[in-house]
Amino acid sequence: MIEPHLAAFFEKFPLINVEVSLDNQLSDIVNAGFDIGIRMGKRVQNDMVAVQLGARQKRIVVAAPDYFHKRNEPETIDELLKHNCIRQRYSVGGRLFEWKFEARGQMIQIDVQGHLIFDEMRSVLDAAIQGHGIAFIYEDFAKQELASGMLRQVLRRHNALDDAFHLYYPHRKHMPGKLRAFVDFMRSANRTETS
């Protein structure tokens, strides 16, 4: 969301400093001393200003080609039950991410099983690349790995749209110019990327 655009941002605004803290917790950015955060839209508190970054995220089913040397690729959602699926747990509340798919106009949820559970999507992606199982991740998050052949997408007809990522920050009477520059730049960069 922001990392691919930082070089261009600093070229345009070389005097602005940016501190990035990667944390899957639903932290209170004000109490933590941050000006801005990034979350899925449905997780942004109502008392915050939210600015959408790009389009809604699409979740896809992927695995390393090596994983399928030992097993058949799933051709239906139900066949995921025969596979080792790499799951992800919400860092707050402890619930597992649901594997929900759109099929023939309906939402279908399947309770997959697997030997690995992570609380961070990068770890899920890395485990899939290493051939440990099938992952359900954001397509944008795995673009390079898909393009290079490190991962293969399966069940292409059964993707799921999630919410979009949002920059969020507290309501302020007067927003500092540096913060306004960052918000406007990232909004524009992510809008251009999805066009």
C-alpha cells in the first residue's frame, strides 16, 4: 500500500520524515504516538477519518507448484478439506480468518484444516512458497510470487472480495501540512495503481 510509493514520495517531499511500524494489533494510534494508520475499512474506528487506498482486496487460493507434485490441485471448494491449508489468526480476539468464497451468487464458508497457523499474512505467504500447504491471501500481496511462478493460483472461479485498505487518522480542526501531503500523495498513488 505505501512501501511501493515511498521512493516517489521522498523524491517529491525530501524533508518529510516517515516512521513505519508494522503491527497486526488493532492499536490505538493516538496513544501510540502515531499520526496515521492503515487498516481494512471495516476495522477503522467510527471516530476516525478514513481514506480508501485503491480497490477492494481480492483473496485468492495459492500454493507452491512443489506442493502439487504430491497432491492433486483442488478443483472445487470442498476439495480444500483434503489439503493442508495454512491458516491465519486475527491478532485481536484470536479468531481464525474465514475462508469464504463467492459461488453462483452465494457466499460459501469452508472450515479448512492445516498444520500451520500464523498471525501475519507475510508468514502465511512464506509458508506457501516453501510448499507447506495452500494459502488464502490477498492477490496484491502475492503478485510477484505469482508472476515468478513461485506460487500457483487455484480455484480461480472462487475468489472472495474483502474490504479495501484505508489510511485513517483522528479528526483534526487543522491537519498539519506534512500529514496532508502524505495522505494526498498515497491516495493519488493508490488510485493510479488501480486504474
